Amino acid sequence: MEETFSFDEKDKEKLTYLYKLMSRVLKPHPWHGIPLKFKEYSEHEYNAFIEIVPSDSVKYEMDKITGYLRVDRPQKFSNIIPALYGFIPQTYCSEELAKYTNKVTNRTDLIGDGDALDICVLTEKIIPRGDIMVTAIPIGGLRMIDNDEVDDKIIAVLKDDSLYGDWKDIGDCPESILNRLRHYFLTYKEIPGQKSKAKVEITHTYGVEEAKKVIELTIKDYQNKYNLDYLIDYVTKKKGD
């Protein structure tokens, strides 16, 4: 028989305090433990956790349970991500983002991909490794749909970058850089000679205001799923992702 627990308001307060305390003494989970932004950040700045960099010959991806990077797959061909690539902590692509994307694409069948919101961070610096945090300033994004799942890619610049740091909107970004980003995401799953092609499309390239909208929706999706009730359910039943 499965053991169950009941929590009153005081228990919830204690659990919340314990969770915050643990996040200070233990290594934070990149998705759930790193804040969206720090208090000193401006409204335009966000934390970004970087999984892979342009020099990587292997695609790394965060393991959702442990928070550690795992090898997703070797890059078998010459696809190179032309930016730092990772995700914005405490975001989640689910119902709110899917509802919005269905509306702007005149579709009804799209769903969120169930991951954190991806971000590409442009910098002129050579950063040799991932598994790091950076301060990113979004300037736009790519509306990408991967097998009928919403998989937006926010485009941002590294704060105080000497080459890209002054860019404020997607119009500041040269088309050549945008084309490199589009080409990477449209082709990195393709294997020469394979009959079935990955069903990936980029329907729009949008500016900074829509990027903010997308981020806000994924924050709401995150808060709707990963709330205190979820934490209690996870602790008591040891379920969840």
C-alpha cells in the first residue's frame, strides 16, 4: 500500500524554506535552482545556462533529473552551432506558448516541446566550454516547429560584448548571422542518404518585443507546472520529471 502524506500551510512554508536553504548549500540544478535573473539585472537581462559552444564536436544536453550534462549525440557531420547555446532557467515550453504559437501560425495542433526555452547567445569571444552561466540580453528569436512541437530559439547577445553588446533588436543582427543560425537548426538532425527527413521548419524570425512575450509565456508555463504542489507531489510520491 502506497504511503501518503498530508501537508498543512505551516508544512508548506517549512518545505519552501528547506528548498531555498538546500539551493544555497548544494550545487543548484541548472533548470530549477538557477534564478531567471539576479536582483541587480535590468529588465532586459536574463541568466542563460550554456550547454554547448561552437567548438564542441558533441551535442551535450542537460539531464532533466540530475542537472548534469550528458552526451546527446556526436556531431557526425560538419554542423557547427554559430553561437553559445543553452536555455533560460525556470522557463518551460508548454500550454501557454503552444496556445500563442497556434494563434500566430493559424494552426490548432501544435504542442510545447516540454523543455526549457532555448537560447542562442552571440559573442565575439572564444568560450571553450559549456556548463557555464552567462548574462544574456535577448534581441529576437526564431519560431521553430519540430515535428509539430513548439521549439522557439531566443537570440541574444552576451552582456557587455565588445562586438555585439550594443545590439538591441533583431534588425541590428546581420542577415548572414541569422542565416547561419537558421541553417544549423534546419539541418543538424539530417543524415545524408536517409530517406526520411526531419520535419523541422522556421516559420518566423521575430524581434525583441515578441522575444519578451515568448519568455513571459514560458515563465508562466514553468510556474504552472513546477509549483509548490508539484514539489510536494514529487517529494511524497517520488514522481515527476
